[in-house]
Amino acid sequence: MSELSSKSKSSNEIQIPIDSITLEGNLTIPEEAKGIVVFAHGSGSSRFSSRNRFVAQELQKEGLGTLLFDLLTAEEERIDMVTAHLRFDIDLLANRLVEVTNWLLSNPDTKNLNIGYFGASTGAAAALIAAKEHAGVVKAVVSRGGRPDLAEKALPDVKAPTLLIVGGQDFQVIEMNQWALDRLKAEQKELKIVPGATHLFEEPGTLEEVADLAGEWFKRYLLEGK
């Protein structure tokens, strides 16, 4: 199933054909949605990431559509479990995100929605590279505990408003994000530190803070058009 009613509030399993492969995803579009957030998961994760699913559910409450999808096929996942090389192939992951965005732009149920990216860990680098490639389409990017430094060459060309969220106890990643923030040329860019949070935001209330920050950012740039 590749299309669904815009009145749907439930998650729909979809298949996204890209060249010779098919990626699995979950697409949810609340009634009257004007924007959609595409999730790019981190290394070794999938569309079933409990943290990304939580953030997605919170965004849906704000009237935003969400797409969680697997950056790798099932066969690629099996290979990567052994070699761990595909999860760090940022160019491959970014290209998958670009192609999935093209699919959204051609799908009757999503083609008129403002698009944002939510990237976690290495998925944040893929999101920033894809945002550069889709500069006229992607309206906002949010990174959670991300590695934007891995998108070094793309950073100066990212136009979308970009929010970098890092845990206050994730010291090395804070440095990486500050480094990336200094190289971003987007007119709207911010680095937000969540006090007491480690890399996975497992501490009570910290993931809720991530969802709140992301929700405000996406509402501002996907729904209010500021």
C-alpha cells in the first residue's frame, strides 16, 4: 500500500521502491496535516526505534505527519549486523533519504505537505546532506544526539532552519555539534542542550524535552512558515 486517505490517523505500513530495492516504512498523516517529518534513524537502529517512535507520536499530536522508514533493506541489515559498514556509509544513507523524499513529492497523499527531517546519530548527517540536495523542498531539520560533523562538506550549503539537540552529559557529541553549528550557514540555526541527558536520552523527562523542542521547531517552520 503506497497511498492512504489524508483523514487517516493510524500508522500505515508502506513500501517505497527505490531503483532495484524496496524500503519498508510507517506513514501516519493526521487529519488536516500541513507538514510531514521524515525520520532518519541512527546506526544499528531501524524504523522501530522506540525513541524515534515516541517523538513521532508527539509530533502527530501537533498535527504533523510522520514517516519512519528503514534506511537499509532486510538483506542489507543482515550484512551490516556482521560488517557494520553500511551504517556508516553516510552517502548511501543520504541518497536513500533523498529518494524517499522524491517518493513523498510524487505521492498524491504527501506531495503538498511541507517536509522536515528528524535525524538521530548518523542519521542526522544523512539528513543534513539530503537537506542540501533538496534545498528548495526541506523546510526544517532537527538532530537528536546527532553526528552532523559527518556531513562536513554539506554544512555550508544547508539552507533549512536547523536545530541540534544534544544531551548535557554527552560531552564529546556536544563538541561535535558545536563544531558543526559554526560551519552551518543556514539563517536559522540553534544548538540546544538538554540538562542531565546522556547520548540516548534515557533519563526521565529528557526524551520528552527532545520531543517538545522538535515539535516547536517543526511547527514554526512547517506549519507557521516563519
